[in-house]
Amino acid sequence: MLLPLTQETIISMPHVIKVFAPATVANVAVGYDILGFAIDGPGDDIIIRPGDKPGLHIKSIVGDQNRLPKEVMKNTAGYAAHRLLASIGALDEPIIMEIQKKMPFGSGLGSSAASAVAGAFGVSTYLKTGLEKIDILKFAVEGEEIADGSWHADNVAPSLLGGMVLVRNNETLDCKKIHIPHGLTAVVIYPKVKVLTKDSRDILKKEISLNSHILQSGNLGAFIAGMYTSDYGLIKRSLQDIIIEPQRAHLIPHFYDVKEVALNAGALGFSISGAGPSMFALCDNTLIAENIKEKVKALYKERKIRNKIFISGINHEGAYEYR
């Protein structure tokens, strides 16, 4: 049960804090809407300081090309924070939020999720609520929901909690961090074209065949088993998306060419990150990851596609406060 803030807690609040929430790779090929991991690359910063009038107010947003609303109820970070404040009876607390977007929109790297996580986590940290991260999760999911209209935690949960997270049930947010084998490395490839999450979701078929369900369930179960046993061979055999990837691949320039390059260079698996256009390759060491990066950069240079490539281990920390 969440209790209202006491006056003693408010008096002891810090003058200003800054928090970070990382980008994420969602779906991870075999876990549509239920599996994701955090990376060490881009993310969002939010600065939170005392306001001069009651309530939460977004003072500024940088890095958004003037595209995001400053109205709290229309902004993913603001709304997530608002929902948390409402739950603890602190809606009148004077708070100013300054948002620093450090990742592209429509990239498939959980931009809206990172903002929602930073908003909810930041306000909770600022007010010293004592809430655990898992208690903050629902507020961050509510924040992301206003961006894409759907309730799912495969981006939000790893951005907040860190690691790779399996969401057993999105409705109840029953989730579990899973074991990461030593050396597991991600190559995240962002071709600089825009694919909006809503558009990417709208093209998906509402029904699948029984055979596809069986195959994908087998892949997901085997992938999880491979992660817990550090069985890279099993992971490689399992990282195959037979349902979502074939429906979205055409949205991404030269997707199958990039995938072929990555797999031929030794990737354990390769697929679309979230709704795209970003893609990811999982590798069992950094040497393979670096080789994939160079080969993909050469391919995109030849095809004249601007891109950004990140090499990252799995980010185990998730959201944090700068010290």
C-alpha cells in the first residue's frame, strides 16, 4: 500500500536530482511484447527540481526537435510521474521536470519507454518515496501507453529494472529477470529511417496458425533454457522469429541483406528491435560483435543508408540516479 508523503520527507528532499533510463531491445525475436533487454547505449536524462507553484510542470524538453508536448498529461514522462504522484497523494507538490532526449524517435529502441521510466523513477527518487523499482513499474507502463496506445512492459521493464526481462503477464505485470550468460553481447543497428510503433503494430495480423504458435513457443522456451544453461548452441537454434519478423521486414531497408551479413559473421541470432527500424544481433563475444559492426557499416555505406551502430553488453542496472 502506498502511503502519502509526510512533511518530514518533503523537508528532506534534495534540491535537484538527475536520473537516466536506458534504451532497450524489445521482443528479442521470440518474445513479442513479453521479452526485452536494456543496453548501455543511448537513453533519456531527466532533471527534477523544486517548482515555484503547486503541481508537476515540464519546464523544457531538449533533443526532441520541438515534437513533444510539455503538457504533463500528454507527455509520457509527465504522465508516468503524474500517476505516481496521484498514488501517494502528492499531486500538489511543486516539481519542475526538465527532459533531455538522447535517443531518436521511432527507432525501435524504446524511446517513449525510457522517458516514462525516467519520469516515474525520477519523481519517486526526488521525493524519497522508498518505493522499489518493481512498485514503480505500473506507473511507467501507464506513461508509455499514451504514446502507442497499448499496455505492454517489454521495453519499460528492462529500462527500469535492467537486464533481460520476461513478462509472464502484461496485464498484471508479472515479470522476471532472466540469467545472462557470460560474454553475451548485443550489436544494435539503427538505420536512420523512421518507423512509428503504431504503424508497425497496425500491419500485424491478428491471428496466427496453430503450427506457428507451436514453433514460436518452442523457440521461446528453448531460448530461455539456453540462457539459464549458457548453451549458446541452443540459443542460436532458438533465436528465430517466424511470426512478427516476416510481417515487418519490408519496413526496414535491406533487412535481409543485413541479417545475412550478421549471421555469416557469427551472430547467434538476428532480428528486429521492437517495432524497428533498429535491428539487433546477439553474439557470444565482443570480437564477433566488432566484426559484425564493421561489415554492416560497409554494407550500408555502399547502399547510402545513414546509420548508427552500438555494441553493448546487457545493461544490468536499468534506471539510476546520477551521483
